[in-house]
Amino acid sequence: MNNRKMQYWVIPPEADAEFVAHMEDVLEIYAKPYDPNIPVICMDEQPVQLVKDVKAPIAATKSKPKRVDYEYERAGVANVFMFTEPLSGWREVTIREKKTKVDWAIAMAELLEGRYAECKKVIVVCDNLNTHTMGAFYEVFEPERARAMVRRIEFHYTPKHGSWLNIAENELSSMTRQCVSGRRIGDIEMLREETSAWASDVNETQRGVDWQMKIDEARTKLLSVYPKIKM
């Protein structure tokens, strides 16, 4: 049998005007200087499988490592919302049981009325998922409160097949590797505690994100995604 290795990759489209338009829009946002009154935040989300032990692990000793039985039990799925403010080096993880419009709006409201309560505008970079909408706020809050939040949000959506443009995706990847992967986290409260501890630790030690790609570079390095101009 001829075994072949396969590598999965997000392959960008060719000659796609919509991809280019959204890409350049996001790159332009990333090029803005830091303004604490109009912060740029990126958000992304992913599910996490909760897994608990069937048998209690045996604690480590001086001569033996901690021993965990191979058998485990699936305990449902939780949803991770990642919010990050790249230029200030800040990120926050919010854990919800589901990923509905309601869950997203509640998570956003906690930021808009908390950390960003005094900001006149908040620029949000995210993917164009059907739960990430202005209408989501009106499904949770009274119209006056919903409108007060919506009027302060400026959405900028990453293009389809362009998730690499979302800095929050990189943060999610780091959180998964450093905090979740290879561990058995059996309930949502434990997941909240562990991801909150991860975010606090990284916020204390990591600087802001230095995004390298600019629009001019995209126009030369990603030439294949730009449509050929028809005269």
C-alpha cells in the first residue's frame, strides 16, 4: 500500500474580489495606531469537548508519575469565546454552554458594559457567522439597552476562507495547546477556572501583537487572490 501524507490547510481562493475587499478592510484596521477610546478587539469561538475520568487518578509519588486510567467519559461540549485586544496585549476567555446568538450577545455585552463602558466606539473584527449580528442584542436586551450597545460597535468581517486574518484565532490556538489539549476537563466550571487562569497569566507576561502584513504587501505576496482587471 502506498501511504501518503496529507496536510490540511486553508487554501485561499483565486481571483476573488469579495475576499480581497474584506481582507484589505481588516488589514487597514490592523494598521491603525492604538487608541484606547476606540479599541480594536478580535473575537473567535470554538467548541471544547468536556471529558471526565471514570476512575480517580492515582497521585504522583517521588518514584512514579501521576497515573490516569485510559477509560474516560464524555461530559458534553462547552463553547469558548475568545476576545483579544491585540495592541494592548489583552485577552479574555468566556465559556458558555452553547454558541447561540443569545450566548454571543451576552458575552459581548459584558465587555461593552464592563471593560469598554467608557469607550465611544469599539471596533470588532470577527467572522461573518450568522450569530455575530446586531440583531442578536435585540433578542436578549430591551431595545434601548440593545441600541446603546449596537451604536458603539463597528463590525469588520474577515473573508470566507480567511480566518488567518483573525488574531483571535491565533489566541484560541495558543490557549488550546497550552491549557486544554491533552487534559481531561470534566465540567464547565473547571474549564472556566483553567481558561481564566491561562488568560490572566498570559496577560501579565505577553506584549501586544505586532501584526506584520500590510495592504501593500498583500497586493504583491497574495497576487493570485486579486481579480484580473478587465478593460
